[in-house]
Amino acid sequence: LGENARGAGDDAALLDVPAGHKLAVSTDTSVENVHFKREWMTFHEIGYRATAAALSDLAAMGASPLGAVIAIAIPPSDTDALNELARGAGEAAAASGTVIVGGDLSSSDILAVTVTVFGSTQRPLLRSGARVGDQLYVTGTLGASHSALTALQNGKKPSAAAREKFVHPTPRIREGLWLAKQGASACIDVSDGALGDLRHVAHASGVHIMVMGQLLPVFEGASIEMALLSGEEYELCATSPGELDTEEFRREFGIPLTLIGHVMASDKPEVTIGMNAMFRELGGFNHFGNDHK
């Protein structure tokens, strides 16, 4: 890990949380043949992607990272790859302005990488904060990960841009902090697909979320449906009681912030897709289903 580690070596890591801030903690697990296949990615990319996925949860909370711990379960025949896994994890941490502060190693029949991240936030963004009348925004574009995954599953080579988004996702840490500062009311990162994740927000907030499909910022070559269902995008969906300055956002971060819908009152929490005045019902990601294999 080199310079990407700090304070590792004792039985526990010590973290300082700024006065007046809350500690945000999240854990994310990447399991071989569930979240990735080794023939699709290098060990460096596996370590990077697993760490970035965990850090994305801090972005969704409007939190600044303080450190991460990484636990690797690995087949004995692959132990020579540990350096590459660690290098990828360390580079992902460094890209988000943080370090690895500890972890654990174990032998296993399959490769699994579990990353726990710690952050601090003065104004946490929760899934339960969406209110009737709020506007709905999303960062970046959607559909790249699905595009890459579909190609890989069919034995094809994905486009360079799609593959890069798939193996080197960017946790939107700075963007999450900006959204919190601008008064966003709720936020979630797109890990299970925008549709499925927005359902989490709708249920937590007790509201009806209307997404206008034709407004979605779709990755080149992807469809609207693909953009709605594509998991592991790690963009942020946020609601705001006031209009957000999308031009300032683009100047600041070099990616779009797009208004894609709004929050409505409802007796039953739900997400509706508006498509040129027509409504569609789509499925979502199920961690225990077969749609991710």
C-alpha cells in the first residue's frame, strides 16, 4: 500500500472526527462470480472497484472520507496477486483523498473483497429527506456499466469508455459535499440501478417520485431503459427543495447535473417513469435474484 496506508499495524485504527460532525460508516462486499468475474478484470481493477464502491456510499451521505479498512479473502493459489489488489484499493482511496488504515486477510475458495469506509459529515444526506415538491437530479450519465456488463456477458469487447466506467468508477465525494452545501434534501448513490435506488428513497421518505425518462442523461449507445436499470454506476440521485445551479455544477466538476423529475404526494410510496405522457413499470436489481449473474 505504501503511501496509501496510514496508521496500519496496530489492533485497531484511530480516527479523529471533526468537532460538530457525525461519523458515517459503510461496508461494501465484492464477491467473485457475483459482482465480478476475474476474466473480465485485472486484480488491480478488482481492488480499485471494490474500494470505490464503498467510498461512493460516503458520497451519497455528503460525507468526507476519513479512512478505509479492507478485508481480502483469497484462494491460496492467488496470493501473488495481493500486491495488485492492494495497489488498486490504495489508488482508489487516494483518488478520493483518503487512505487505508487497516484490514484483514484470509484464505478462501473464491476471491472476496470487503471494504469498510469511515467519513465525517456536518449535514448528512439521508434517504428519508425527500419532500413533496422537491426536484430530482442525477449526476453524470447512466447506462455505461450495463453496457459494459452486457458486452462482457456475451463474450464481446465493451467500448473503452464503458469499460473504464465499469472498472474504475468515480465516487462522487466532492459532488456529494456540493449537493449538501446547496441544500439537497435526500441523496442515494446508483448501485442497484437508478430505478431500484429511487424506490429506496421513495419508501424511506414516504413519497411518490416521478422520473421523466426522456430527461435522463443516457450514456452514449445505451437506451433509456438501460439507464434506469444499470447498476454499479455510482452516480448520485438527489432531491432538492430549490432549483440547483446545473451550470455551476458542470463548471466545478466537469460532468452534468441533470433535472430528471420531481417528488409528489402519495398514499403509497412508489416510483413512476414518465415517458412522453406514458407510464412504465420496470423491475429493479435484486441482490438475491438471478438478474445479476
